[in-house]
Amino acid sequence: MPVNVLWIEQFVHIVAVVIWIGGLFFATVVLAPVLQAEIAQVGTRIPLLHAILRRFFLWVFISGAVLLSSGYTMVPLFYGGFATLSAPVSIMMLLGTVMVMLSLHVYFAPLKRLRRAVRDQDWKAGARALGQVRLISGVNLLLSLVVILMGVWGMVGSPW
């Protein structure tokens, strides 16, 4: 029996979505607020969040690379090219790419500032950098809802 490559591509794509967006939801909605409420010492909380974000961004990069490579590979191989894509799938791909770019920005700008702030024990700068990470992560979390909606709409049709 031949291997269904599209099935494998879709599976890997969805696993990467779950890892990235699930982690983003957990970090933004659960972890950061709990740490803010439970750890008053900024000299403890900010380095802890920095360590968590460093580990999380390893998985963001892996997931983002898998999502972009699997998504952009499936289009010509299985869906007949970019010109044949439905509007929802095109929007999903565009916003998904924007999300990866925003994550790269977080890593190379606010997270870099956070790393420097932790090294220098500059907790004010660390708090500002974490605020930027939180803001952009919140935007990415909202975008993920639209991306998922567009993906479902593109695959199974309009809900109306």
C-alpha cells in the first residue's frame, strides 16, 4: 500500500500548530500571569521567564520552520499551485507567515533586550522587554485564531 504523503504533511503541519499555538496560549494566558502574581521578586521572576522563553523559542523555531516548509510544499504538490488556492487558504498562509515574522522579531529584538537585561540585572529594562514580548505574543495569539479559522474554512468550507 503506498504512503499517503499529503496525509503525513497535514499531520506534521497540525502537530506543529498544536505545539506552537498551545505553547503560546499556555505561556501568555496561564504561565506569565501566575508568575507575575506568585513571584514578587523581579530578580527571580524575570530570569525565570527569560529561561522559559529561551526554551519555548527553540520550539517556536522548529514549529515555524515545519509550518512554513510543509505549508509551502503542499501548495504546489497537492493543491495545484498558489493561483488555485481559495481565499481562506491564501489568508491562512499570509497570516501564518506574518506570525513567523513576528516571532522572529520577538526573538531578535525584545528577547535579545531581555537577555541583556538579565545579564546586567537591569530589572526595569527586563520588565519593558517582557512587556513587548507579551504584547507581540498576544497579537500572535489573536492572529492564530484567524489562521485556524481560515484553515478550517479552506479545508471543509464555509460555516454558513
